[in-house]
Amino acid sequence: MNTIVQHIETFWTKESRGNPGATVRNSVPDSFPVGNATEIHGVLLVEVKYSECANFKNPVVSDFRSINENQQRQLGFKFEDLDSELVVSKWSYSGHLKKVGVLRPGSWLRLIENERTSLEHTWAYYKHVYNIYFGEAAKVGSSLSFQKPVTSLNAENNLW
């Protein structure tokens, strides 16, 4: 079984906080069609990046790549494969580990977060959508496209 993380990142500044930019920004999808991945033992990551600079169109999409435990931690996740189930946990900014969900083979979950950070002369905002699939890599594309997530958590904060 593989664990596949689809990370969709949306970046904007105050230029897109109000209309008409916010309307376009809010139309960015929470999932992106992906092809099937090569079967490996471990965790694969595919990143999809939308940006205000491109008017939230034509995202930059990475190839699938294997990530190690340290890279998983940088994303804020811990994955434990227990008896054909995957326990998905998320590290908080305060360093606490919280269980997000348990996946059976062929299922997936969604976690949505956001953040604000400072640039030199303005604020920058990010929305992060993590679609996490557990199962055969050859079926990830159809699972994310046609199945509903077993869990969908919206952990967005009010950043204004």
C-alpha cells in the first residue's frame, strides 16, 4: 500500500482579499486531477500551486516524488501503517500531535488549513489543502476524482 499526499497551495496578497480577486481565488478547486502513480513502498507527494500572479489559473504541478519521514514532518504529518490501516496525525504549531483520521485501503481524507505571513511591505496568505490517499498507487487518480473523502476537516483560521 502507498500513502499519497496531494498538496494544493494557493498564495495571495491583500490585492485578492476583496472582489473581484477573492471570487477568482475562491474558485480554486480543493482537488486536482492526477494521473496514477508508480507503486513504491512509502509516501509520495504531488504539489499543485496556484498563485495570485497567474490570476489563480494554470497551476504549477509537480511530478510524484517520494518523501522521507523528515519531509513528512516538514509538511506537518505523521503516518502510521497499522494492520492494513493508515493512522494520519498532524503536528500543531505548538508541537502537539493530533490524530486526523484512519484510512482503510482505497480511501482518502482532506485537511484544509491556512496561514498568514509577512512579506517586506505587505501580508501574504496561503491556503493549504491536503488530500491524503491510502491504497494502490495505480488507483489514486480515480479515487480522488470519483470517491468522497472519508473525513474532511476544515481547520482554517480567521486571519483578518
